[in-house]
Amino acid sequence: MSTFVTQKVPTYYNFADGEWTESTSNELIESYNPATGDLFSYSQKSNVRDVTAAIESVRHAFLTSDWAVNPKRRYEALLALAEHMTKNLERLSRILTIDQGKTIRESRGELAGCIDTLKYFAGAARTVFGRSMQLEPANFGVIVKEPIGVVGIISPWNWPALLMVRELAPALAAGNGVIVKPASLTPSISAEIFKLIAEIPRFPKGIVSLITGPGREIGAAMAASEKIDMISFTGDTATGKSIMETGAKTIKKIALELGGKSPNIVFEDANLDKAIPIIGRSIFISAGQICMAGSRVIIEESIKETVVQRLKEYAERLKVDNGLLETSDMGPLVSQNQLDIVQSFCDLGHQEGTIVTGGERLTGGSHDRGYYFKPTIIDGLPADSRVVQEEIFGPVLAIQTFTSEEEALHLANDSDFGLSAGVWTSNLNRAMRLSKGIQAGTVWINTYNKNFPEAEFGGYKQSGLGRTRGVDGLMEYCETKHVHIEV
Ligand code: NAD
């Protein structure tokens, strides 16, 4: 047994109508620590009956409590959750690392992001204002912002704490009732955060619920439910399409945060001392399992050799090991399945291009038990290669080159995705031209991966629909009503 395994394997329950409940299926999901392969937790393998009951309880709380009309209560509840999470930061970080595999430093950063998001949206709960206008003599319009009703949040496994809280905080701040379904690979951290929610009396009984279980069954039931008014989904583009199709039958609002294949464009005049570690981190953070991963680097031909050599050195210096070790720079992939997917892309990369470094599973000693993969760089791929076009969701960086600004822009936009991009140059005019031309929800100039609760985030093209974070992120969770007064 690994030294990193907690002695007792915990069982997590659903949280509905203010109570911890077992699924009526009497079945459990087993979760494994990706660093060691050890069993880490059990959670409920819920069915449609469980999810239907939970939706009813959230709807009841939404209709009968003062939540929708009491912004100060919402502010106090969200702030209390931020405070509880702050007190539990170290314990939660450890659970997140064992649940998902990422390094303990990454877990602390993810949970600090949750706390910052909760604080921002606690304040924002008191700013859900409309506007008023005079429209004709003796005719006044009042535009009112109201909660949508019951929101279903379906979240992925790669950043399971932040991507849940990123949606939960604004949905609750706007006054909605919420039912959350986390990914089955990483239910533990969501359940731990819900344990803190359960201790906060400012949340009305039943206003927020957690149901674990298979996405194709209970996630799809949420998308189909007439009692859910909006689905907020973060995950794979193919799943997002299926949720849109299902949700169309009840014309519910759908917000989608989907995949990416984001480029970093590096010009000859870039500050490489700054760029190299940030570009390296943009793809190897979370072992590449991050939607905004800088998975393509598009380099000006004249500096290609230097940039590739320096990125290779960066990748080979990374210490890939159990995320609980403070010295680890990169943890394992989340599962054997993810390892197989990443390996198959690298095999293709080997056939179609040249592996600069990595390209295979990391083995030997304790690595044999986890799902470790070497930080990988692949060069010489055709632009239409699946390795260049598809989201791999692993530590794999594809190299592309250009000789003109137009070509750089063309390559950056030559993708079905449009989540984010980085531009590295000391020419501000060029940076601004590219920021206008790049079809992506976020363009970072001379930096990457900088995210703030107050700045909108989301996708162009097949990377999503709607925006999360910021004022627009709060408004996603609001209905707009015109109340007209004639005096
Ligand atoms: P996934 O689509 O497989 O699963 C996401 C969630 O959807 C899980 O809770 C899953 O159980 C559920 N689900 C699965 N099938 C469903 C269905 N038919 N109906 C309803 N729900 C269903 O995604 P994943 O593998 O967990 O996450 C990785 C993906 O998420 C990547 O594509 C990544 O780019 C994307 N992502 C996007 C963002 C963003 O902000 N744009 C952030 C993180 C991850």
C-alpha cells in the first residue's frame, strides 16, 4: 500500500434537500488515485430517480425561500463559503491532488482561485441591477434582472474544484437554485466543498444540491428535464453538442465552456527569457489537461531552432512525479484511458513528424503504478495532422513555423477551436493587430494563463457559447424583464 493513501477509503453521498443521501441504485463509483492506482474514494452511482428528486427539492427551495430576492443573504452565504474554504485550504489541496493527480502546488492555486471567485461573486450578488428609462411622455421602462430559476451545472474532471465553483458562484450570486453533477473521475473534491456548504445556515435548505453519477445517464437527464431552466456545461465539445441537442427539446438556456487547441505565436523580437518558461508551463501545467493549454507553438522561422531547443530543455528539466511531493513539477494523467489517448496521438506524431522529446509513458519504480507521461514536443507535422488539429488533453506540444505575420495569423486561426492564444513580441502595433485578428475568447500578449474572476472567459467557434466570469458571467445566469409603467 502506498504511503500516500489515506488509511480509510471514504464514501461520499449525494446532497439534496439539505440532507446527505444514498442513491436508490445502491451502487457506488470507485475513484482511484492516478499517482498510485490505489482506491481513494467511493461516491454514489446515482440514477434518473435520484436526479429527479434532487431537481424537485432545488425547485421547491427556489420557489419558497427568500434566496431569489435577498442579495445580502447570497453575499453572506458565498462569503462564508470562501472563509470555510480558506480555513480548509491545505486539507482540500491534498484531496484534490489525490483525486485528480495534479501537483500540490497546482491544487493550492486552483483552490485559491475558487476562494477568489467566491469573494468576487459574493460582492457581485449585491450588484444584480437593471436600469430605468423614460420611453414616451408618462411612460417609464424598468429593466429588471431576475434569476433564471433552477440551473444544472455539469463539470469536468480536469479542474474539478475551480470549474464547479466558477459556475456555482455566479449562478448562486444571481439568485438561482443549483444542482451540480461533477465528473465521475473526480467526485471527491466536489463532495468535500459541499460538506462546507452544508455547514453554512445562510444557504436555504435545498437551494443547492450535489448528485454524482454517470454523465450519459444523469447529466443527460438534467439536460432533458423540464424542471431545469438552464444548463451550464464545461467539458468536451462533443458532449456539449449532445447537451445542446437534448436541451433544445425544452428550449432551456445552455452555456458551454468547451475544448481548445490554443497557439502561442512567437516573433523574432520576443523576450525569450520570459516566453520560454511561460509557454512551457502553458502546456505542461496539469499535465496538459487544461482547456486553455498552449498546445501549439507557432514560431518565426528565423528563431525556430533556438526556441525548440530551449523548450526541449525546459520540458526535460521538469520533475514528473506524485503530485503530493512538493518537488513535483508535473503529476500523472488522470486515468489509464487518458494515458492511452495521449499515447495514440504521440504514435501518430511519430509517424507524421519528429518527436523532439518525450512521446511515451514514464516508467520505472513507483512510476509504474501511476499514469505518468513524459512532457512531449513534436515537430514537422503537417498543418492538417490530427495532432495539430485535435485537442489531446495531455502534455503534448506541436511545433509550427511562419515567415510572415499573415501566415502566423492564418495558422493561429486554422482550427475549429477558439478558446485562447498567446502573442509574444515587443512590437505593440503588431500585438494589437493580432489581438484583433485572432478568433479566440482570450488573447494574452507577452504572457499566458492569467485568469481573474472579474475578466470574462469563453470560446469563439467550437470552444463554447456564452461567457463565464466577470459581469457577462453573472448576466449569463439572469433573465431580463421589462416592467412598463404608464402614469
Ligand atoms: P466530458 O464532456 O467527458 O465530461 C464533462 C461532464 O459531462 C462530466 O461530468 C460527465 O459526466 C458529463 N457528461 C458526459 N456525457 C454526458 C451527456 N451525454 N450528457 C450530459 N452530461 C454528460 O469532459 P471531460 O473529459 O470531463 O473534460 C475534458 C474536456 O473539458 C476537454 O475537452 C476540455 O477542453 C474541456 N474543458 C473546457 C473548459 C473551458 O472553460 N472551456 C475548462 C475545462 C475543461
